[in-house]
Amino acid sequence: MNKEEQLLQKRLAELSETAFARGIVTFSDFLNLNELNILHTTPKDMFPARYETYGGYGLSERQMVAFLPDALYYEYVYPVSAIEIRPVNRKFAEELTHRDYLGALMNLGIERCKLGDIMADDGRAVLFAKEELAAYITHELTRIRHTTVLAEQCTAAEFDYVPRYEELKGTVPSIRLDTVLSVAYPLSRSKLTSYIEGGKVFVNGKLITSNGCQIKESDRISIRGMGRLAYEGILSRTKKGRYMIAVRKYI
């Protein structure tokens, strides 16, 4: 663990200690997959208060941590806002990518840790951000590249993002990480192994570097730079003892 990762671990431990000692809920900034892995692999005795994570919707990759006191007896709300970004005039709008949206936000002087996932789809984007920044973003974000945009805060009732996916099926000899990935990504075994051993694959937010990791139904797998998928389970078994499985590859 490098110095930056040690500082993150220390900061999370301090938030946990504050929640425990003062009996209040404390929240972190948004953590990326690497940072979430540090959270999940930190010895539990470093966190006197239990924790939960959330990023605004069920399949979020960037998530905020809530440290909860043992005596918590009331409901709490994550300080996360959903913001819809869309062109003012769709007819003259450019095709904007995730990088375009993120770049425009960075140009406003916003740190990446203050922003959650950005879902760009069908000519618009939905962004999750720390609640304290919502007013600033909706007021200041008026242009992305050459496209004039409108940013508006969404309520929970208005937010209905459902990620698109394709369902893929294939036969595998066992339900291991590398074989499940091979159904979604038609790459050689050595190529898939290099991704796994290179620290680019996360299962349910935890870094996995072993090809032989056993995958369970509903596990979510993220591959840095390639996307994410969900393992749906075994559909049937062939006469030769192989498994027909299904995965959802998000697009």
C-alpha cells in the first residue's frame, strides 16, 4: 500500500471513529473502485463503527461511505444529488461522451472525488454529485464543447435511470472469474489473465487478482477500461459436464 492509499485508510478510520464516538452518521467523498477495495480489505478493528456504501443507484461504481453509530435509531439520507444534463437545442447538439461531461466539470474546478458516476445516454447525461455542489453545477455548467446545455437537479421520483445491457450466453468448464469473463469478452485466456493479474478486475467492488476466483449468482464484475457485467447464473449443464451460463454486459 502506497502513501496515498495509507492516507485514505487513515481518513476512513477517522470518520468511523467520529461516528462511533459522537453517535452521528459520517460520510466520505465518492470512492473509486481501487479506494472501495481499500475500504473493504481494511481490518475491521480499524473501524469501530459499521459502514454502508451507496452511489445514487443500484449499479453505481463510484460510491460514498456512510459510517453508522451502533445506536442509530433514525433514518439517514446520503448527501448525494442527481443532476440531469441535456442540450438546450437537441437539433444542433454534438455527440457528447463521458469524457466530455467529466472534462467540463473538471474545468469548473470540481475535484473528481466530489463526483459519482456519470451516465451518458441518448443525448443526455445523469450525474451524481455531493449535495453541496448541486447548486453550483446547475448554475455554472452551461456549455460542453460547443454545445449549450442545461443542468437541472432531479428528485428521486424523477430519476429513472435503467442501464442498457445485452444478455450473453456461453458454455464454460467451471464458474471461475476468467471463464465468466470469456463469455462477455471474446479474448484469449492469456489476455484475460493479464487484466486480472494486472489489478484491473473487481468483483462486487473488491479487487480480485486470481483467475480461479469462484463467481456466484448476481455478482457484479467491473473491468477497468472495458466496462462491467453481472453474472446471472447457470442455465443448464451439458452432457460433457460443461455449464451453460448467462451474463449481463452493460453498454
